[in-house]
Amino acid sequence: AQSVTQPDIHITVSEGASLELRCNYSYGATPYLFWYVQSPGQGLQLLLKYFSGDTLVQGIKGFEAEFKRSQSSFNLRKPSVHWSDAAEYFCAVGAQAAGNKLTFGGGTRVLVKP
Amino acid sequence: GAVVSQHPSWVICKSGTSVKIECRSLDFQATTMFWYRQFPKQSLMLMATSNEGSKATYEQGVEKDKFLINHASLTLSTLTVTSAHPEDSSFYICSARVGGGFGQYFGPGTRLTVL
């Protein structure tokens, strides 16, 4: 069965600084990988996804993620964080063999210091 | 586009009562809807998958008689927590999908507190 690990429960970053959120996955086949952001009162919003091709994926709101098969990782990055980026971030893996269901990691809460 | 709403956003009920949560796709028809449960500071755990007009498929360990799911139309699914108890207190999130791919659109969630 597939699984996702997000090692960092909380990350605090200063506004304007760079941000990297770690994600490691376990899946026996070709992984379909996603990053979502959850803000209070709003549904999870898809930031970006990786299915195949270029391992560096660009998403919305200035985010990017890099797929590294050798490390089973799909880390999310942003060069310069804005206060509005404070939220909970979830990495997920999609399993075609399981009806395209999503399995989520535990989430990383990002706090932005002024 | 692709907006999913949930109602209510917040509900408090007494132990032993039943609570119904609605999930609607506002501007598209959803062939599949998913129900997740999220405990505080934890991840989303898939509870069940429902397709319009058919019985829901529950994940292992989820009591189908306790969490009744109805997907009566392509725009509405409901989750009823029957005989709720304090341990059922949680954040319930639905999502809707068009077709069979990975694209899910998530609702804002419903916080259930059982006293």
C-alpha cells in the first residue's frame, strides 16, 4: 500500500525567506504526486502535481516541487515566502491501482514571521 | 469554477443524536464523491468513496452503519453520523471528482463536536 511521510510537523519561516517542505512517499508503481494547501475556512487547494516528464514542476502561487525517484521524495519549495503562505500543506500520492484514490501525508503547518 | 460546498460548516450535537452533513458540487456534476475525516493536527483519512446512484465503498475500519453515505444526485452527497458519540468529533471533508482521474475538488469541511 502507498504511504506519504512529511517529516516536519511545523516550520516557521520569516517573510521573504525561502521555504522547503519535505515529502517522502512509498509506492510500488509509478507515483502520481500532489501538493495541496489548506487554509482555514477553505477547501484544500491543489498547488501542483507530478505525473511524468520534467521532474521539476511549477505550480500556482510561486511554488515548485522536484520529484527525485532515487530518494522517493517530492519536496515543495518557494523562493520567497509571503505572509499569506501561512497554512497547512499536504503532500499526497495517487494510486491508480486503488481507483485513483489519494493518500495524504500528515501535513506541515507553516508559520510566517513578519 | 469547480466549487464544492459543505453544510453546515460547524455543528454541535448531543451524544446519541444523528447529524447529516451535505456536500454539493456547485458548478459541475461529480461522478464520484469522497468523504474524509481529519483529526486535529493530523492528516486526511479517506472514509468512503461514493458514486452517484450506487452504494458507497467504505475504507477498512470505517463502520458503514455508523457513517451513512448517500449520493442521490450528481451534485449532492450526504454523510449521516448516526448515534454520534464524543469520539466522532472531528473535521469531515468531502471532495468531488469528474470522471475517473485524480482531480478532486475539496469542500471547506464541517467541524462536528459531540457533547
